Amino acid sequence: QTMPSMWDSRSNGKEHPNLKWFKDAKFGIFIHWGLYSKLAGEWQSKRYYGSGEWLMYQAKISAKDYGLVAGEFNPLKFNATEWVDLIKSSGARYMVVTAKHHEGFAMFDSKVSDFSITKASPYGKDVMKELSGAAANAKLPFGFYYSQFLDWHEPNGGGNDWDFKQSKDYHKYYEEKSIPQLKELLTNYGKLGMVWFDMPGGLNKQETQFLVDDLHKLQPQTLFSSRVGQGLGDYMDFGDSEMPAEPIAKPWEAIYTFNDSWGYIAHDQNFKTSSDIIRLIATASSKGGNLMLNIGPDGDGSIPQANIDCLKSVGRWLKVNGESIYASIAGFIPAQPWGVTTSKPGKLYLHIFQRPNNGKLLVPGFSPKAISVSTLAGSVALKWRQTGEDLEVTLPNVPVTGLADEVLTVSYAGKTPDYQNSMPITVSAAY
Ligand code: H79
């Protein structure tokens, strides 16, 4: 299925002018945090697995019972500065946090709903305010996730058909809660890098266009994710945990989880390793896009220690190898058995995921004239030869840097070649 071109359908028909920072960032952190984090994948002694933020739906919890969880949400270990410091140390260049997920609970102070952390929880503080402030202090672009259509707490919100069975007035929900809360988020929390909409519904194209234009008036520089619907976003998100098969020049982002859930689940320790994450970042970069990696903090406000250690390790790798990632463009050599490539003018970066057994790294289809090959870290010159369009690099017996996922830099003369198998944009996402 070929997507309608979301990038051409904005009201003025033009790409958003503020996309450069987003395209150059390459790595962001997503945070899913809400009442579901406190429930941690368990309801009435029954354990659920996968997408902990969907527990209310999975266990068909009534809005009334679920509402009581707010009275127990007291994340005393939460420290916004610590979270932002950790994200900075991971090398991520933006963050997005759930202001309201499908459960309907506002993690911020809202004038239009009492179902919020400031009005319904003993904690009583606006954690979104603290996070946006900490991110601003750290000069980290900051965005809100906001579920604009699904709201299982509201009789007229999308999705909850287990206790609101009457026909719904979605427009009433948009007018009374969704749009006013989006406006609060775009007004009271400083400059936003993006609003990360999710799961559109209930609005036709014209209405969505109106919403987008209306909200952009509050902060014209803020980017909107493609899941605002109707092809009206500023950048593309694919399906959850989905990577496009081929490079795409337009701005896009792939979103992945640390384990098998977005929201915290106590009994899911299936965490990716730092090498897994480095490879996801390199793979997204090799196709010209960003990776946004999700963390699910505990309902007590703490981030799992395994995630902290892993993010710091990713940050150490990016400190050394960031030149091959930040502000890079898709590599002009497609994925190889040994790994992927990224590019900058005059340079091709070889990301080695799998060392060839014979120590000879073949780069087929290398059309420009190579000048030198070296490790990115430490700039150790390596032996190489080019025969026509075959570039062969002799790898040292031991990785030079001692780091996993070593990167080599190939310098070459002349123009950057086009990506070999450039393909039309064909993605399965239906947003
Ligand atoms: O916020 C995360 C998800 O909760 C949200 N998008 C990401 C960023 C999302 N909303 N809807 N969906 C994802 C798709 C819905 C998938 C489902 Fe299921 C399949 C709902 C019911 C079956 C996954 C498995 C969730 C519950 C069980």
C-alpha cells in the first residue's frame, strides 16, 4: 500500500520549516508514564503481558474503578532533573513524554478535567511542568505525547465500549477535553519541540486540518507527529516498533520499546542491550531517520536500573561515534551482511554489526574513488583496496577501540552518490 503523501497535504502544501533539528537529532527518548505505571501490568492478582498502558482495556476495568488508582499515585522517587540528566547522558537529542495516554489521566494541571495528577493524586504536583522545565534548562528539545481521540475515562471519548455503551459524541469530547488540554499543553509549558499525537479518530480531514492549523497558531515552530491523522503531520511515524525497509529522505522516526511494553510492567525484564539499541540507532540513521526509544518508569517515579545502565552505555558509544550518527544522511550503500552505512559529504561510515569471519569487509557498489579508510574512534588507518566498485577493507584482528559496534570512516573524492536502490515510499502505516 502506498501512503498518500502526508508531506504534500499540509494546508500551505509545504514542508514544516523547522524540521532540520529533528532530522539531525537521530536519537530521542520516549517516556510512557501514567496510572498504568503504578498498576505495572497487574489487576486483581492477574498478570497481563505486553503494552502495560493498555491494562484498563485488557482487564476491562471500569472508569470508576480505574479512577480510584489516581488516589494511590504518589511517585515520591520522581526527580525531573535526574530523568533529563540521564536522557542527556544517553546522547539523545530530544524527549517526548506522555501527558495523557488512552486511560485519560492528565499527568499535568488541567483546568478542564479533575482526572489529573494535581487534582486527583496525593502527589499533587505537575510532573509535566517539572520535566519541561528541566529539559529547557538542559536545552533538550521537549515534546508531549497526547492521545487525542482515545480516552477511556470519558463517556464521549474514543475506545471505552465496556462501560460507556451509548452512542458517543466524539465532537463533544474534542471540544470539552481534548482540544482544551492540547491548548493548555501548548500554552503553559514553554516551547515544545513536538506534539506526539497518537491514534486519530472521530474527525474528518477538514476538521483535522482545522485542529492542526488552530494548534499551530499557538506555537508555529512545534512539529506534529503523523498520527494526528489524515496525512496532516509534519513528520512520519510508522507502526509501533516498525522500521522502514528502505531509506526515506523525508523526515521520519521509528519508535521502539526497551522491553515488550511502553508502560512499566514489573514482570517484563526483557530489556534490549546497549548493542541492540546502538544497532537500532545506526539502522534508523542508515535509512535517513530517527530512533525514538521508549522508557517505562515505575509508578514510584524511578527508572529501572537496567535501563539507566544501558542508556549510559549508549551515551558512551555516541560520544565516540556520534559523528557517524548526528546530522548524518542515509548511507548510499544499502545494508550488508556485516552491517549498515551512514553518510556525510565525502564520507561513508561503515557500522560493523557482524565481523566477517575472514576479516575482509566488502563494500560492493562503492562508485566514488576512496581516499582512506580508518576507524572512526582513534582514527587508526586500515588497509584497503578498491577494484572497480568493490572496496575491500582488511579489519584488524581485534577491534581497535574495544567498543562493540565499531564504526569505520571511508573518505572519498567527488560527489555523494545516490542511494543505489532508491525506492518509492511504501510503508504499511495507516495513520
Ligand atoms: O503508546 C503506545 C501504544 O499504547 C499506542 N502507541 C504506542 C506509541 C497504541 N495505541 N494503539 N495501539 C498502539 C495499537 C493497538 C494495539 C492493540 Fe493491543 C492490539 C490493542 C489491542 C490489541 C497491544 C496488545 C495493546 C493491547 C494488547
